[in-house]
Amino acid sequence: MAEKPRLKIPKEAKKGEVIEIKTLLPHVMESGQRKDKDGQTIPRKIINKFACEFNGKPVFTANMEPAIAANPYMQFHAKVEESGTFKFTWTDDDGTVTTAEEKITVS
Amino acid sequence: MRQLSRRDALALASGAALTVTGWSTGASAAAKEAAEQITKFTGGKTAEKGKISIELPEIAENGNTVPLSVTVDAPMTADNYVSEILIIADGNPNPGVATFHLSPLAGKAEASTRIRLATTQNIIAVAKTSKGEFFTNQKLVKVTIGGCGG
């Protein structure tokens, strides 16, 4: 899993502001429904969980099914009261975990 | 246009009948499973209709990636907030799409993603608040090309 997640998140915010966060992880999200040209079912391989934490506290978690499109995109919000770090985690069916971090300055 | 022979016509008709029956059993099984998943989520409670807005294109030309946005019209305070949102597609081979878990830190009961839809169907959203209330809403989306491969 060499793919790098893409994040869109403000670097600065005012105390108490609700900011918008956009995330995307390049991934096939193989549904387990498709068949290859020999008629064999291609095994399911998806990101089944996405989580966002701020300073160690949970903000937003998504449990995902194969009905999430390839390159899973998530857009959500966070209310920031203090400066800190957002941590994002994507968990693959095969156990691979991809993480990313982004700092924000709150004034 | 070529005239259909009697044999062709018969073959076509039986083929069509097969497709229709096959599809309808599939669809009702999915709808049943969708209902089961919703009951499991609410613990058998009835969800009040409304308070959720689902944004989806009316017609999705490509079922492989359909933008979806859900917003729950409810407060997000420390002691009263939307804790979970379940998304169900009642015509997909597996009706479950996603479950979002929110904390008061999320600030807004809103999430967007991109989903796969096999066919024209209803998207159902059920929200749970920290007080144990349930809200639901649904939206029909027409799909031109299904997104489940095969």
C-alpha cells in the first residue's frame, strides 16, 4: 500500500469554528461481486474502516461496505476548540493500515 | 428491421420472462435484508420520518460512483448529538453502504461520500441520536448503468 492519501483541511481556524475536512485514499475497493474473464469471482478487498481523531479523541468514523466507490472519499466536519493534530486511519480488509496526520492552529 | 421468426419470438419472450423473475426475486431479497439491517440498527424502534436530507443526483448515469450527501437537522452538543448514521441501498446485492459514527467534536451532523449502485433503487438513511431517538428518510435514485461489475 504505497498509495498516499489526499487531505483537504484548513491550516488555521478560529476557536469554536466548524471546519470542513475532505479525505480520499486511492484504492480499488474491489467489491467481491465482479468476475474476471475466466468467470472466477475476484475476491473482495476494500477499505472497511475510516477513522478521524483530533488530539486522540474520536471525531468521525465510517464503517464501509463494498458499496463505497473506488478511491473512498469522505467529507465531514470538525469543531475545533484548540490547536492540535488530526489523525486519519484507513483499514484494509487485509489488515493494512494507512495513516496520515495534519496539524491545525486554532486562535 | 428484420422480421422475427416464430422461434426467435418465443426465445425472446422466455428470456425476458426469466430475466424479470430473476430480477424481482433478487430485488425483494435485497429489500428484505435492507429492512432487517435497519431493524438491527434501531433495535426494533420505529424511526421518525424526516429531519434527514439526502442529496443524490436524480439520475445517476454511472452507478460506479454516485455522490451522496446526508445531513441531519439535529443539534451537535456534548449531551445531545447525532451519534450514528446508517446508509442503506435497498436494491444492491448487499444493501449495506456505510455507517457513520459521529462525536460532538464533528460539530455538524453531515457527511458526504461516493457510492456504488447496481440499479435504480431507494437510498435509506437512518440517524441515531445520543438520546436514543431515530430519524429516517429515503430517496429514489435512477441508475442508467449499474456499478456492480460482472
